[in-house]
Amino acid sequence: MTELLFSKPTITLALARQVAAAAEAEALAQGWTVAIAIVDDGANLLYLQRLDGTQLASPEIAVAKAVSAVKYKRSTKALADALVGGRQAVLALPGAMPVEGGLLLVSNETIVGAIGVSGVQPVQDDQVAQAGVAAFNSLICG
């Protein structure tokens, strides 16, 4: 009998810290105070940080954005765009966060997690999250 073994890429705590550090560097360069959350492919919180002076609600929102991206396999901007386009049903989706700032982390076409950012305007949150994604892509692609 042949034993079937499956493997998939995963995100480690060390990698999550590097992704968050890149996002933090972008936020600091812009003078923005944000919370940054990294979740794994099961939407489990792996890493969370709140920069000094960030509003108290931002860590919870950052986690919700990252979780939403993983659960729905798309950026939270895609959910926001659907809502703006008239798809009110987005508001009824369990755990959906239709606000920019939640992006997927993908390795070899496999979702390994997501980053969520909150603290400034949604487009700015997304900019900070994009910096984290760029670092992730650079680190995994060498």
C-alpha cells in the first residue's frame, strides 16, 4: 500500500515578524501609527503589534482584516469594492471585513496566511500591508 503524504508551504513566526517589520517600516516612513496582524492559512493569529500611539481599536480591526482575507481568499479591498458596487450581501457574510488593509500572503499559488493593517485611512492601511506583502514575496522568492 502506498502511503500518501501531502505537504504545503506555511508561514513561520520568524517570517511573520519580517513581514510585520517591513510593514512597520512603511508606516513609520509615512508617520502613521498602525496595528499589524499576521495570521496563518487557518486564520489563526500568528503575530500582532501596535505601534505607539495607535488607536485602541486598531489591533482588533487589523486581526479582523487578516482573518477576513484568509477566510474569503481575497483582499478586503475586493470585499469593499463589491459593497461599493452594490452587493449589500457582503455585510451579511460572517467575519467579512469590507475595508482595505487585509491582503493575502501566497507562496507557490498557495495561501499561507494574510496581513491586516489598521490605524489610518483604509487606502493607507492597504499601502502598509502592501509593503508587508512585498517583503514576504522578496523573502520567499529569494
